[in-house]
Amino acid sequence: MKFETLWRPDTCGCEIIYEWDDSEPESSRTHRLKRVVSTCDNHKGVSPDTLFDMVLEENRRKNLALSLAQSLVHTIKLENYSWRFDSNRVLIVEFSGLTASEMKDLQSSCNINLGAGKVIVR
Ligand SMILES: [Zn+2]
């Protein structure tokens, strides 16, 4: 059965309705764009499909940065994590309690896993 979900990502102000099917296994379930309800200033002027891809990528990048930090330092929790996007949609991340060498390792891991220049560890 097909469902529609209104998504308000925490990474920008866009509002997107996507469609998914509960007959697909959760691990490989795809979210198909149904409709862009509203577009934030950061994602103005792009086609709906491109917008959906961009918003998904940014949201995953923000979540993956936390996972990468947690795989390096197991004591890192969500409350240690703060992040924002700069005007070029580069993700700026800060983790409380990381040493300088852990920050360096995390920066390398982000460059390898998320792409060079996509994430800056502060
Ligand atoms: Zn947006």
C-alpha cells in the first residue's frame, strides 16, 4: 500500500511530500517525490526532483556526520552535536568533548565518506 508523508527536514525550510510503499522492505524502501509544498531560500530556482535530491543529500550528510563521529568516539551522543549549513551549503559541525586529534580524524573521515569540502569540523 502506498503512503504519503509530509516532510519538514530539520536541515532547511523546504516542505516536501514524498510517497513510499509499505510492501517494500524498510531497508531498501525508496522515497519518491510527490510534490514540493514550499521551497526555502536556499533551494529556490531548482527543479522539484533536483530539490528533493539536494534536501535528501543534505539531511543524510548531517546524520552521517554524527554516525562517523560516533564510530570514532563511542561516547559521542546527539547532545554533543551541533551543526549548521553555511551559505554554500557546506555543513559546519561541532562536537563537544573531542580532542584536537579526534577532530582531525573526523575531518579525514568526513572527507573520505561524504566528499572533500562537504563538511568542516570545528
Ligand atoms: Zn530547502
